Amino acid sequence: MPLPRTPQAQRKSETRSRLIDAAAGLFARKGFHAVSAESVAEAAGRTTGALYSHFGGKEGLLLALLEVWKDRTAEELAAEIEDGIAAGADPADPAVHFGAMWGSLTRPHPDRGEAWLLLETELWLHGARSPLIGTRLAQRYAEIRAQLGEGLADWAEATGTPLARSPEETGALVLGVLLGLAMQHRLEPEAVPDALVVDALSALLARS
């Protein structure tokens, strides 16, 4: 049984949450580079010093924000897939899983709107130019690839559909297709319809 939080720990947790929520709204509306650390702190009702204390700066705050979104999205994906299977979808059909993944990147979210893909792209550009952020971003991508690979390996074992490539390689391929097609879809949705993406990912999995 977890121990109750002390008042100080509770305040730190609340400050962290307020800063992340404020950043989500500002970054989504204005873009990462157009928002200052001071404006995020002001919107959260906290000091700039608190932002630097918790996250080390605006870049660290963006990484934390995307990590929170990743965890929430994983929970939402699992629930969506379970609901689909309960409604009669075939759990062995990769389209059930890939359709949910694709939707998480491209469907406007009630809380996040279309901000995730835009912020993900901005973070990649920033990481490509900054060795410090690049290292942390590479670690984050490695964790996402591993999670995807583990999930696909579990699916393969449960459905009797062996993966020809390692889970790590399969996760890397799936992530690359998802992000690459999502970027194209964002600018020209009719050129990259949902069915094409799901078919491509299913074919990749069959050949991988």
C-alpha cells in the first residue's frame, strides 16, 4: 500500500501538473518556439524558477509533456482495442491495432487537439540541432520502439503469428511508417487515407 504524500510532495506534484497543463495549451496554440518559459509559468500561476527547478527549462518541459501524453495515449489505445474486441473485432487482425494507433496520431483529441504531431515534429527539429535534447529524444524514441516491439511480440505469441524480424526492428519499422505517413497526412489527408495506412502497416508486419 503506497504511503500518503506529504504536503510538500503534494505541492510539488501540483506545480508539475499545472506547468504541464499550461504548456500543453500554449504550445498547441502558438507553437513551441513562440512561447517563453515566463509565459508558461504565468499561465500556470507559478514562478519561472519553479519551471526550471522541475524541468530544467522549456525543452525539458516539452519532453515531460509528450511523455505524459504518450502514457495517456497508451492507456486510451488499450481501452479502444479492448472495446473493439468486445464488440466483435478479431484480435488476430493487425488492422484492429494499427487502426487505433493511426487514429491516436491523426484524430483531433478532446484535450490535445492536433497538437501532438506538431509538437513531436518541433521537438525532433530542436533535438536534431541540440546534442543534449537529441540524446534525451533518442532515448525516448528507443523506449517507444521497445514498447511497440513488446506489444507486437505479445500479439504475435497470442495469435500464433510469428515475427520474422526481432521485436525491436519491427517496432522501429512500425514507428517510422506511422510518423512518416502522419506527416504527409497532416498536409494532404486525401493523399494518405486511413485505409492505405492500415494496409501498409499490416503488409509490413506480414513481411517483417
